[in-house]
Amino acid sequence: MSTQPNNPLHGVTLEKMLRDMVELYGWEGLARDIPVNCFRVDPSITSALKYLRKAPRHRKKVEEIYARFVAGKKK
């Protein structure tokens, strides 16, 4: 029994979200939507994860965009 059947982020790691979004939008697309240096200057999954774990406001933005991305894939 799933405790969060309507939560598209349930069980998805931040790393998985980033990898999926970079594959779809590229670093440029992420930097356009969330203008932070970890996406604009020499981007990498490692540096983005390190930054987003310390910046809850930007992490929330990544999660919101990912949730829309997942919702779009289901249609």
C-alpha cells in the first residue's frame, strides 16, 4: 500500500530529478528556469547536488519543475 499515491516526488531522489531534467532540458534550460551558478558556471551533477542540499528554496523550485515534468509525461 502506497502512503503517498498522488505525490509525484515520492521515492525520487534529488539526483534522479536532476539527471532526468538535464537529459530533457540541458544545463542551459535549468539555468534559464533557475538562474543559479551551479547550473550556469561549469555545471555538474555533483556541484548542483551540493548546492541544492544547502539551498531549500532552490531545491523546492527544482522539485516543482520536476513534478510538472512528471505530470506532463503521464498525459
